[in-house]
Amino acid sequence: MAGALSTPLPSDASASCADGTNRSFIIGDVHGCIDELRTMLRSLRPARRCGDRLIFVGDVVGKGPWPLETLRTVRQSVDAVGGQLVLGNHEASVLRWLSQREAGLPENQRHCVSRANKALAEALSEEEVAWLRRRPHFVWLAEHGIAVVHAGFAPGVPLSQQRAEHMLTMRSLSVDGVPSPRLGAAPWATQWQGPYRVVFGHDARRGLQQHALATGIDTGCVYGGNLTALIIRSSGETSMAHVRSYATWCVPGSRSRWHGSESRSSNCH
């Protein structure tokens, strides 16, 4: 970890715009994997002077080994380049715990917050909490007709009327078309018919998803998979970049397709 923290982010002045300008870099679920994130940023070299934009699909914290350092790196990168962090369910969990504390709810009555997210909430400064509370549930890229969200959208519902719960947690649609956080009858992305394209994360069990109008880029970095970025150029041309996880930070019970046998992070549960 010492090496990761001492490695500077690419500076705007040293970045080259040779590969194009006005690029949008959309990065999948980081989950506290700061070394992999820094490798990705060094590879992409986003730069404000190139008109680039850096967007994270949420869940930059939770589960992995360095959530606080990762959140701070994400904020630094977004502020330096321009862009946004979309709220994920883990960021929402941190904010929920803070709201419960501020409301005077006894600690033993606060719920739905992991030990790791509670520790992160306690470590954040007031200014960092205020910044996190200003993060949106989705980002609209008008020039590309793309919405970036953490989990998904309910079909047939206007963007302005989407429920926060669905945007944070949905993975599937029931046989009746109702959004669900579980692995239900069908991935919601296979049923998505627009009218706009969606880029999302959250669903590591299904890995990379590439459908007609929906692209899922949570490829399980924290589980020993990859950290994935979708790159959209000003022309609309797209490509992907991947950084292989440096360890199986968390071992999921039913996700055997990822390598490794022992969790390396103490924040998995």
C-alpha cells in the first residue's frame, strides 16, 4: 500500500491529447482497490486540457482494502479532470449511517451498514461528507445520449421519476417486470429498450454485459477479476480498458469463476 500512496496521479501538464479530445472515461466498481485504480488512471491519462471527463459508476468504497484512500483518490481525480462520482449502494450506506447518527439514533439501532462502511463514515471529515452528499444517482451524457447509473433503471419510467432504490440496487426484473436486487428471471439490461443507452455497474456476478442499449462494467475487481473502463470518444467510438486485480481481495461464496481461495481484505463482510 505504501507504494500505491506514494505514486502520483498523472498530471494534466504531462498528459497527451494524441488519442483524441473530449473523451469520457467511465470506470466500473472499484471497491477500495486503490492500486488497480491508480494503474488504470496512469494508463488512461485523462486530462482537463484535453476536454476529458472522468465518471465513476459508484461503489468506489466497500469490501476492498483501502476504501478511504480510494474515495479520496476518486475525488482528487474527478476534481482535477472534471467529471462525477455516481452514488453506489455502498456510498449510500455510508451516508445512511451518518444520517442515523445525526438523527440521534442509538448505534445498536442503526441498520444496513457493514462494519467497514461504518468505519469509513467515522473517518470522513465534515467537508468530505458534504462532498459525498452532493453526488447524484445518475449522470446524463447528452452528447452521446447515455445515462450512467450504478445499478439500473426501471423500464418505461422517465429519468426524473426513477426511484433511488432501483438506481442503487436493482439487478434483475421479475417475470412481472418489477425491478429486483436479486438474480431474478432476467437481467434488467437484456430487457432495456431505451430510448437512451445506459452504462452501469453493481452486477459483478454477471460480469461484463454488452447489450444493445445497456453496458455493464462491474467485472469483479475486488473478487480477483478486472477493473474495467469504458472509453467514449467525441466521435461516439467506444473501446474498453481492463486492469487485472492484483489479488482476490474478497472471496464470494458463489462466484467461483474468479481465481483465488482466500480473502485478502478485512472489509469483505
